Amino acid sequence: MRREVILLGVALALFLPSHIAAAQIVYKPKRVAVISSSGVNNDFRSWGEYDDRLRVLGWEFDKFRNTELGKFFERAQDYDFVLTTSLWNYGDPQDMRKFVHHWRRYLETGGVVVLTDMAYLPMCDWLSDLSEDLSISYGDAFKELGAEKASLDTSRLSQFLMKPNRVETLNYWAHFPKWGRGYTVWAWTKAGTAVGLVAPIGRGVLIVTTAWAFSPEMLVNIYANALAIKSGIWAEFVGLPQELAPSTHSVRLFIENLREQPKTVKVNSFLYGLIAIAWEVSIMADTPEAAKAEITVKLKEKIGSLNMSKVASLGQGGLSDEPMWEDRVEEIRALRPTIIRLFVQEYFHLLPQPGKYDFSRLDRSVETILKTGAKPLMCLTFKPRVLYPQINQDIVEPNDWEEWKRLIFNLVKHYKDKKAGIRYWEISNEPDIGEAGGCPYRFKPEDYVRYYRETAEAILKADPSARVGGPALAYVHSPILPTLLEHCDKENIPIHFVSWHIYTSDPLKIRETIEYVKDLLKKYPRLKLETILDEWNMDLGAPSHDPRFQPCFVAETIYQMVSAGLDYSCYYHIRDYRFNREKFADFMSPEGIENQERFWNEGDIRLGLYDFDNRRRPAYLTFKLLSEMNGERLELISNHPQVHGFAVYDEKAKSYRLMLWNFSDQPITCEIKLEGIENNTKLRHFVLEAEGEGRLKEENGILRKGEDKLVVNFEPYAVHFWSLEKEK
């Protein structure tokens, strides 16, 4: 059984000072973020609405104006509770739709958000963008219903209004006549309309209400019940007197498991003047089953084509002029990547002397990629010593622009003449961090624009059909990208795609970068650019050691990429490879070499589909399964935030393919409904087993006509795949 502190910040304490005490449960958030606006006529009437109430509770808090949401989201991890004041987005109203992906991210990772006074358009119009099931309509309750029917219905108080404090009054004037199916009502009018709604979102809780200016008791109720929703546990002292004199007392603590699976709750009780004691209470459900998910696959509902080969493409780190995975060509070919990113680094020595070109070393790496059926994405990130005699990452312009452009022209022409079919040319790699990213350039935004313009011009002169772009940022929010886009738009500089990188073990953070870039591109609609995330993987500083995690992480990340509308991605990378300082000595500083050597030769590196010893990692098998997910995409609906998947119909093979995974550390029982099965169907079921190099365990069966459900137990981070074919 997994052990965890279920109460998530709830301190259960029996306080016995020297004279007298009361038994109580103390609910205290880590820190509260209070969001407010300038209000009506810039009078800031709501700015201090909660100051005294939060101080009474002993809750630490910071305040943000609605115009400072960007500042809040930069620090969002510091807060587990967001509370808005009345009129919180009334003065200087902000378009909340621009922040939807930030709110979603905050909620899905466990935040509690309380939106009060929700009866004004700028405060409400974005909820349907968060989820179509979270829409609301609002109106003046007392005008529409009359005073009696608009009043709070105290005959059916929910737990929000009863525990741990009984609250029978709320401040409100508006109500919700209609609300989305994602909500549960916690406060009703006597007419049956709502004034308080709650919705679990991922690991977090969204509370939406027309009420405002909550009392300290109601704030405690809201936070306590949000924690109960998050944790599945309710705890309270039962039958205690209001005051206790110092003596021996029997203390009864009621703990209720609100979910079906077993829970272990760690309870700490602290006694003033006595030694602290602690004990654990094991809470067992009546039916100790795994969490449940319902999946519906509509086999007759085609929702567009799915080209998995584009978004599940690959890359190889720039570590050697030798083809680092030459003996794995056939295995990589089986993954069907559309592109494979190749670092054109200085160790290829393309310009050994002025006017003399040598592409022979680079040819070997290009030919290795072509053998897989993919095309290289050529990342230009080299500094010929002839044009850059001084080793300095901040010297970014060659000493002879014309010589540079002739070199680029001849490089592109060389592969055009060889009919290599190379379309994508990326200008620089991680120009915002230089040698820290393994490459010799560190640009300022304006310097990068000129370098990009001169290089793109030479590429397109040699091959007018080429697609040029960049800047392959290490940090997507670098000012280099908006500066480049602004100049390309105003000066008609050719650009066909933008690119960037991210390393995190959270797929939602990866999705956030895509949404950020797409929002940025909306400012330049004339450019019509493709999006390429061409380096991504787990957190470089703290990769998971659970062998099941990375294969499932790959699937979930690619799902988020597809959902966000990304055009291409290149997983970093095919093979882990040791750093050889001699190959970098001609163009990288001693400090840069030491940093790269420390990272690659001493670090905890778990990136490649093949490890340093050329052994396959299980993540390879995820890409193998994804390579089968090309065709007409079918509608797939999951009611669980950690269970996602793809379903396609392959017209050529006359078969359906279904891939599902559980991106969580808890087992989940999935009921899979297959709508539209008309005949006896042969099932080939594969389960990815992640031990060692990994393997696909096959389990076959028949789904008889009239049967349309599968019940499958998904272990933590499990990946499953089915092929469905008409029985012959």
C-alpha cells in the first residue's frame, strides 16, 4: 500500500496550554494568493477585503492586482490557495482567456482556486475555455426570483456550509440559473438555483460562487472541504466539550475515507507541555479496488487524420562527428520518424580553409538518417575557425559575412545536388544560453536577427524550396523569439517555422510552451509558421528512476502535443554518448568543455532510446507503438485526467488501433467501451513491460458480436495497445 500524508496541510492538534484549551482541527494553507482589482471608479473598495480575516486565521498571504497575473503565475508554486475578492476582475479587466492554460496548469497540479462575486462578464466568460463542462450563466437573483426564493436554502446545507463550522448566511445578490455538468452545487437558493459550485480539476479544486466577503469561519469551511475533495479524507474531533482543563482526557478523532481505495493516514497529535506523540491510522474502504476510469471509443466517429510520424520524430545530440547510432538504423526505421534532427557542429570541419569545403564527414551522418526513411532537420550551429579565430561564445558574427554566406550556400547546394530531400534548415541551437547548451554562440536578440537574416538568405539562394527557421531556444520565453518575429514580419525576412526546447517531467508544462508560442504567433498571422519542439525529455536535473515512468511520460507528452496542435517534435535523443573534449577544443572554451564533460560523463543521464552502452531503453517501445497510430483519428473520451490515449482506423490494413496509458503512480481500473463494433473482432492486446530493455507482452482474444466493453487493470504508468480486426 502506498503511504502518503493524505491531509495535505491539515494540522490536527489538541492544544492544552497550562490553564485551559480547546480541541480543534487547524486548517492552514501553505500560503494564500489574494487577487483583486481597482473596482468601480478605481476606488479599490475590495483591496483589503480579506486582510483582517486572514490575519485572524493566521494564514500567510500576498496580494496581486488582476493586472499582475503574470507575476502571480511566475510564483504560483508558492501558493496552494487562490482567493479572489469581490469585483476581482472589474477594474482594468483582463482577458482571462489568455491565462486559461496557466489556470488549468495550476489546478491540475493541485491548487485550490476560489472565484467569488461571479456575476460580471470579464470574470465569467473564460470558464468555458477552461472546459466546456464549466460554463455558467448568471443573473440578479433578487430581481428574477424575488427576495424569498432568492434567499439561501438552509434546509439542504451541504458539507461546505456545515463542516467544520455551521454557516447559514452568505453575502450575494446574483445566482447561477444554469451551470455545466462539471460542477457540483454546494449552496442553493430556495428556488433551486445555485450560488456556490465546485469542480475537481486534475489534482486541484475550482470553487465558483456569486457570494463574496466570506467570514473567517466560511474560509475555513471552503479550504477544509477543498482538501477533502483533493485527498478523499475527512477528519474531525467528535463529541468534545468546547473547553478542556489540563487533566487526562479521551480524545475521539473521526476519520472518514471518502473514496473506494484503501488509504493510510498519518495523524500527528501535539500536546503542549507533554512529549509529542504520533500514530498511524489505516483507513480501509469497503471495496479495496483501484480508482476507476471510463473510456469510450467511437469507432465510427472520425475526427481527422493523425500523422504520428511528425510529432513523434527524433533527434540526436551533437556529441560526435561519427554516426552515433549507425548500428541501430533498422530499429529507428521501424519507428517511422518524419525528421531526425542533426547538429551541424564544428567538429565536422566544413571549412578547413577559406574557399575550400569538406562535407565528407557530415555526409556519413546525413546518409545514416536517410537510411531510416526520415529526412534530416539540419541545425546549423558551427563556427569555422577561419571565420571565428577567437574562441568566445559572445562573438557571434563572422569576420567575413560573404565567406560565411558562400559556405552556407555551398552546404545547402551540396545536399540539393545529392537529392537528399532536406527541407528544414534551423539557424542556431539554444542561442540564448550559448556553451551551456553545448554550442558556441550566445546571442543578444538584435544580433540574432542579423545572423538569422544573412544565413536564411544564403540557404534560400541555394534552395528556394527550403524551409528556414529557428531559433531553437533553451528557454521559450527568451526575448530572442518575439524580436525575431517582429523583424521578420516588418522586414519580410523569410521564416517558415519556430523552434524551442524544454526538459521537464511534467507533460503539462511542455504543453504550456506550445500554447505560449501559439499565442505569440497570433500577433503575426501573416507569417503562417509551423511549430517545432525539437528537444524534449524528462527533467535533466532529476530524471525519474522508475523504469515505468519514461515510457508513459513519452506517450502522455505526445498526447499533450497533439492536443495543443504542435506540428513537429524531435525527442532528445536517440542515443546517450560520452563527451570527448578533444572534439570540442577547437571551438569551445575550457570552462564550457568542463561543464559539458561534467554533464555527459558524470551526470545522471537517462535521455536516449539507447543508453551509453548502446542498450535499448523501454521508451523505444512507446515510440514503436505510437508509430502504429497513423490514419483516421477516432473520437476517444476519457473521464479520468490521468488516462489518455489515441484511437485510429488504418484503411490499408482494415484495422482499428487503440493505445491507452495511465500517467499516474496509482493503479486504475479502466472500463473501455467500443461503440460501433458490428462483427466478431479479433483482439491483439500488447502491454509494455518496462523492466530491463522492455518488452511487449501480447495477449490475444476475440470480442464477440454484441460485446462492446473491455475491463482492464492499468498498473501505475502502464501503457496498453490493441489492434482490432474483423475475424475472418
